[in-house]
Amino acid sequence: MRLLVVEDEKGLAEALRRGLSNEGFVVDVVHDGVSGLWAASENPYDAVVLDLMLPRKNGYDVLRELRGRHVWAPVLMLTAKDGEYDQADAFDLGADDYLTKPFSFVVLVARLRALIRRGAPERPVVLEAGTLSLDPLTRKVMRGDAPVELTAREFGLLQYLMRRRDEVVSKAEILDNVWDPAFEGSDNVVEVYIGYLRRKIDAPFGLATLATVRGMGYRLSADRPPRRPGGR
Ligand code: CA
């Protein structure tokens, strides 16, 4: 498995090279965005670890240009807590996953292995779950032929759930991935937003695709019959 690490903090880059090599990956490291874009365009990597704030070309531009060149290697983006972008942006621009610095190396390896397992199909730009579709670029959400209007947060939440369609996703994962890392409110906010989404993507269509998995989290699946009245 061959990885590209694009990271300008030399110490971190070197630690990643060592650590990931010890995990059995073949690791190339470059320290700026232009070199990253070039390396990822020229070589077939199984995954790319891409820092957001990079000299010469930032991670978002690298990612956008890669996808524009039809390079579909999975990209895990590294973002900083005080970054000017939020995580929803990382997904919008086609990152497959991201971690906020400082991150746990063990988590990084687990996420990379998961990304590599999923592989790099020529991903459809539009995400789909049954008759529900979401276009990250135009930010358009449709249920069948009917447009669905979402707020930015609802959109971020739905996008995350669609990327993990048919998986049970915990509240903690949702908070980590859809809310600002500095968010310290109650995780009840997730439940509230799940409720908002249901009222927009399911209820008007007589569907119940966004299920509560008791004690575990939520799962978005392809269309299902409506829940029984009063059921959850
Ligand atoms: Ca950086």
C-alpha cells in the first residue's frame, strides 16, 4: 500500500513517514501543495494524507485540482482547530475523511485503512441513498424529483450520513465530523438536527430512511416504509 503524505511541518511529516512505514505502508512525503499535486497526479497512491494549510498551494486547491484531473485516490485531510474552513467544507471539496490536529496516530491509521478498503472508484459526484440525492458541488438535495431545502448544518449532517449510508453512526461521530471541533454543547443537538432532517427528507414523502438505532446512533438507508405511528 503506497501513501502520499503532504505536510509542511517537517517534524510531523517525518513522524508520519516513520510511523506509517512501521505499519507496513510505503510512504512518500512532500512538503508543499504544488509538489503534492504533482506527486499525486503522477503516481497511483492508495491514499493521500493532505494537510490543509500548505505553502504554494493549499490543501483544498490541491484536492480540487486532483479531482479535476480525475485522480480519485482517497484523500484524508488534516485540518487545524483554528482553521478558517470547517469540516463540512472538507467534505464539500471531495475529501473522503479528515482529522483535526492534533490527532491520534492510531486513529489516523485506522481511518486510512478504512479508506483504502473502500478503494477509489470513480466516485459519482452526486451522493445517493435510495431516491435521495445530494450534490456536494451545487449543494442541491433532491428526493426523487422534489428539491429539498436544507440549512448549512442540515446539509453537512446529511452529507455525512450519506457518505456512511447503511452504517450505524454514533452521536459522537456525528458531533466530531459535522460540528466544529470546539463545540462543547450537549450531544442532544444531534438528535434535534436528525429530527429536522427527518421532517425534510422523510416525513413529507411518507418515508423513514433515517432510523434511530437505540443506544447506538443513527442509520440512513435506502427507502423504507414509514415507521408505525408513535414508533421511533
Ligand atoms: Ca500546514
